[in-house]
Amino acid sequence: MTLKAFKEHESVKVGIIGGGIAGSTAALKLSEMGLDVSLFEKRDSLVSGPPICHLHAGGNLYREISEAQCIELLRQSIDTVKLYRHTINIRPTVLAVPNSDSGSATEILPRLNAIKAYYQSLVNQDPTNKVLGEPESYFVEYSKEKLVSLKDRTQPNEPVTFDDWMIPFAQHTDLDQIKFPVIAVQEFGWSVFRLSSTVDLALESSSHCKVFLETEVQSVKQTNTGWELAYVHCKESKPEVVEVDYLINASGYETGTVDDWVNKPKQRLVEFKAAYVTRWEECGQLWPEVIFHGPRATPAGMAQLTPYANGVFQLHGMTESITLFDDGLVASTEKSSQPELPNYLSNKIKHGWTVEQQSERTNRAIQHMSKFIPSFSGAKSEGKPLFGAQQVPGNDVTLRAADVSFEGSNYARMEIVKGSSALEAADRIARHMAEQGFVGRGEQSFNWQILDGIEESDVVGRAVELAKMRQYPDELALIAGVSKPI
């Protein structure tokens, strides 16, 4: 049955549980197709889950993942930049290997060359894919001698070359602590607050999507024609019921709970992570993102510096005393598809952090980064961490490129690990609905007109409001970096 035939009776009704980046992107796509979408989010705003700091345009932060995953992440990231164009912070990322690490500084070069060639092929197919700069400039290698030569240079107000971006790195990094070459790659930042404001503004203007904020779905039952969802708003005590033809489970780390309700078991992992917000007052330069590689879940785990506006930096330290947590990685069981986090971590999600907890871990993150950038020891905590739990389908904790799986004709399970996979997942759901007769095959392609009229200034303004509402500094919502890539 096509959508046209279906509409002779009523519009196709789609229920989406979860208003994170996955559920919100699916809501945008399906409402733009003219479907009747109900989006349920138990928090007070959309896209407020685990921290998002960069696109993963090539998966370059992960030495352990396959080349195929890297290429998939690149393609998905390019599509994401084209869709959410006001959400990107344009600046490169620097990849460095410490002397203490067993890895080689050159081991990812073959993979980088393969990603670069793939990017060139995408640009050849469609020039609008050139959103990460010129393909031949996708990455650059730096010797120690080259970095030393940059130490005496002054960074221009708007960096236009890789050398311009590398000046603060060369001046502040202890170059005797790292192996060479150091690599700079076109991996951009991604503002979760501008992403949240974009979907908020777009869905606000949609006549085909009803957004239920501060609303918890309490149960799901299968009916002869679809699904029955019982939900309750936080300010009300009486549950309400809605029936939908097609159900999308976009519940993030709680995806297994819905799987249990509908008896569609699936193996998965859930991992709790946190990133820490700091302010480095002495920083008067525009920094690239910086990655110092290290073995995961060890005291020498990866150190990550993510720049925002006005000297605000987000820190990851892939140790169990900073970003990772004891018992923070949990798995589903034969009895339940929902992995169960320890109480002390689920309480953080529900009730937040104490000042002592956030101060202790933020200070550890600063110390961890200061091993490589000594002057960063002067940075201070700038409030509460960005945190949340991340699902990983299957049992491989290193999996990064994942999108969606299906059960039967009308149940989709969004299982993205990285935010840039959300659009691919939404596209696959539209194709699945066409295959199952909910929509005509030609109706899944369109130009995302719902986003065309949204101005950058409106996105930034709403993003700042969201940052204040969530009690984070405005800088996380402001545009950082430069206006165009190298």
C-alpha cells in the first residue's frame, strides 16, 4: 500500500520514543515526508544526551577501528554537515602519539590516505560534498623541526592554513613528550547546543510533527494494526494513549527497555562517559582540537582537548578516573535487552553531580592534559560535566559506525554510536517504510526544506538559551573556529 492509498483512510502515524539526535533527525525526515509524527522526549529539550564534540569525519580519533568504519563515518559526516550546516565549528584536529605509547606515529597514514582518496571520489561524484575543504588538504604531517619553526610565529586573527592552526600547539606542547610525525586532519567540531536548537526550531515550524517534551512513555503494546503507546507528562498523573502505525525506538542508552516491552530482544552494551568543561584564561589563541593517543581504560588513556569560544575547552581523558568509570561498561543479558548501570551512575543521570564529584574529576582531566601541554595546568573548572550513557549494539565496545536495525514490518531500532550516523539511520528507516508499503518509493527523497529557512543567528540565539537552561557556559553554544575550511 502506498502512502497515497493509505491516506484515503488516514495519514500514516509514526511514534518515535526518544528526542536525541537520532530520534529528532528521524522526526525531521518523516514529518517532511508528510507523515504524522509524534516525538516523545522525557527531558525538557531535544538533543540533550551524551556529549558530542566532533563529527568523526573519518574516525581518526580511533586507531583500533577498521578502515571500512572510518570511510562510513566520513560519508555520514559529510551528509551531516550539509544538513546541519549551522552546527559546525570549523577547525582541524591534531593527532599525536606520546613517547609512552606503544603505537607508531605513522601507523594510521595508510588509512588516512585511503580516507583522503575516498573523500576525493565523493567530491568527484558531487561537488557539494566538498564540505571538509580541498580533498588534497584533508591531512598534513608535521615533523618536530617544522613545529619548532612555528614557535616564534604569531597566529593571525583568522587562521587560513594548517601552519596557522598549529602555532599554539607548537608553542605550548612539550614536543619532547611525543613521537613524530604529528598529523593535522580536517576533523571539525560539532556544537550539541546548536544542533539542539536547529532541530528545535525546525520541528517547531512543522505541521506534521507533535513534540512531547517532559513526557515519559510508560509502556508499548502491539495491536492488530500497529502499536499502542501509554505516556504521561511530568506535570500530570493520568496516562494518555496514542496509537501509531510504525514505531521507532530511539531511546539511546534505554533502547533495551523498549525492546523488552515489545519482546524484540537485542544484544548491546551501554557505557557511561563524561567530558569536563574548563576555562583557560591565559589562552588568547584559536586552538585546533588535540588528541594525544593512549590505551583505553588505563592511566595513560587518550587525552582530548576540544576548543570552544573565548578560552573554554572540553576535556576527555580515557581513564577510569576521568571520562570512564568503574563498572561503567555494562551488557545486556538473556533476561533483558537493557543493560543495567550501577546505581551511582544512574543517579548521576537522574540527579546530576555533586560539586565535589565534578571538581575532582575536572581537576584530574586538567592534570592529564597538562602532561603534554604544561601551561594548561592553569585552566579552571567551568561548571558541571557533559555526561551520559552511550549504547553500542552487539558486544564490540570499539564499534563506532552503526545506525539502525528492524524487526518485522513496523518496528525500527535506532542504534547510533556517533551522532553523525543519525541521518543514515533516518534514511534507512524511510527506505524500510517504502519497502513495507507505508510510503511510496519516490516519496522518501526531498530537499529538507524544513531547514532552509532557519538562519544562523536564530540557531545561535536559541542555542545560548539552551546552554543557560542546562546550566552550561554560553561558549559551548557560540560559533568557534573560522568561517570556511582550509
